[in-house]
Amino acid sequence: MVNSMSLPSQLFDAAQQWLFEAVVQPALFALGLANVLEDAYVATGWLLVGLLQLLVMLALIGPLERWRPVEPLQDRAAVRVDVIYTLIHRLGLFRLALFFMAEPLWDGLFGMLRTHGWRTFQLDALWPGVTDQPLASLLLYLLVFDFVDYWIHRGQHRFGWWWRLHALHHSQRQMTMWSDSRNHLLDDLLRDAIIVVVAQCIGVAPGQFVAIVALTQLSENLHHANLRLWFGHLGERLWVSPRFHRLHHAIGTGHESAPAQRTGAPVLGGHNFGVLLPWWDMLFGTANFECRYDPTGVRDQVEPGPDGRVRDYGRGFWAQQWRGLLRLAGRG
């Protein structure tokens, strides 16, 4: 098993080294930023992962969308905005901002905790032999992070202030493979903060963490695709499908509780919160396996809300970010 995983790892390391030495390092020297070379090497790995993800999206998921689309694209301008979100995340611009804004805070916090005797542990070390099996270790951490992501997602739909940010993600009425990254940046920051804390606490290795993030993001690109696809009775219960997740985005169904669906009142809740695995939805009673492909969006985009007006979530990137802040402040 070690040999089966070492070759891809070696190829990735070689590509990262080449990209760093051929492109990133000369650019940093030219800009007088040689003091950040070590951090830049790590960032080069994330950039390479993002480029590989974009390649998979364009080569595999894109053709699938054209093969069996749920609906014709009527609003390509909205999709182009989603492309901007994807490029910001996959090309490392969001992580670059985190490096300057949040990374020093996390380093200081965990450094202080360690000086006071706090130590992390390796979760996979609790089971004999798992640490010697990279694939088994990776799957264990993947399971843990997916469980955490499920409850983060539940929180985004449970707490009104968080939903005001997360609603931007649901406001896309033309879902495509690019829609996964359509989030308010504060929403992304909150999620990443939780994930970083969990990663530090359970001792996931940096290489494993990168692999988990890459697999999760690519799977979510498929889940959001404009693709009429489900995995059959058994497959739907093993891995989240485009159909399963589209129902989560359905107007009046995926982001509203049962009372809201009966009365039309905007009560937060919903179905199908699983990011990779539908198991948590099945375990906690939030799964909906109906084979439907409903229109997506937020109810108050198409129906007047309690204030008697239809909500505008913005057309462009900056407009959407600004309106998210207004909603958070109770003014949008």
C-alpha cells in the first residue's frame, strides 16, 4: 500500500519543486521577498493542487455537464461570477489573504498552547498499524473531517446570522461545477478557522490535509454540476451525488425545515447537508433521497419575504460580498 501511494506523491513533489524553482522563486527574488521562500514553497503546493483541480473540472466534469444537463444555461453572466470565485480559491488568492491575516494569529495561539504543555496527538495512532497504512490513515481523517463539515453545514443553516452569509451560496439559480466556491468570504473564513483547529487537534499530516481538501473540493464540484445524475439506490447512500446535493439547493426544500415547507414560513433547517458522505444525514434524520431535480435558489429571491419584498443577492462578486455584509447587519 505504501508503494501504491508513493509514486503519485513523488510525482507531485517533483512537479511542486519544478514550479517553485522555475516560476515562484525567481518572482520572489525579483520582488525582494526572499524572506518568505519557505512559506512560498508550501503555497506552491496549494497552487499546483488548484491547477490540477481545474484541469479535472474542465476535462471531466465539464463534458459530463454538456452530456446530461439538468437545465439549459439561461444566465451565463451569473456562472462567470462563479468562475471568479473558483479561481480565487483554486489559484491560492484566498489562502494568500489568510496567510497575511489569519496565519500569524493561529501560529501564535498554538505556539502559546504548546509552551503551556498542550500537545496534539495523531488520531490514526490510536489504532495499531494504521499509521503504517497511508491509505487507511487518509480515509480515517477524511471521515473525521466530513463529520465536522456536516455539522458546520448544519450550523450555517441553523443560526440566522450564519445563514445570512451562507445564503449567498444558495442564491445561485444556475448551478454548475463552478458553484461550489460561491461563498461569502467571511463564511469561508469561519469554516476554515474550525477546520484548522480540528486539524491541529487531531494531528493530521500536511500532505494528508492537502489530499483531503483536494478530494473534497473536486467531489463538491461534481455535486454542484448541472448534471442529471444519481448513483442508484445503493450508491446514493454511499456517496453524495449531484442529485442528492441539488435537492439541498432546491427552493423551499433544501434550506428550510418541515414546518416551513408546509406553511411557507421561512424557518431555517433543510435536508442533505452531507459534503461527501450521506451517512450523517441518514444517521441524524436529514436525508432526502427523492429522485427530483428542482429549481435552485432561495425562496426570498422569487417570493416576497416577511418584509414584503423580494431580496436581491447581487450580480457581481463585490456586490454579492457587500450585500452579504448588509444582511449580516440586518439591513439587507
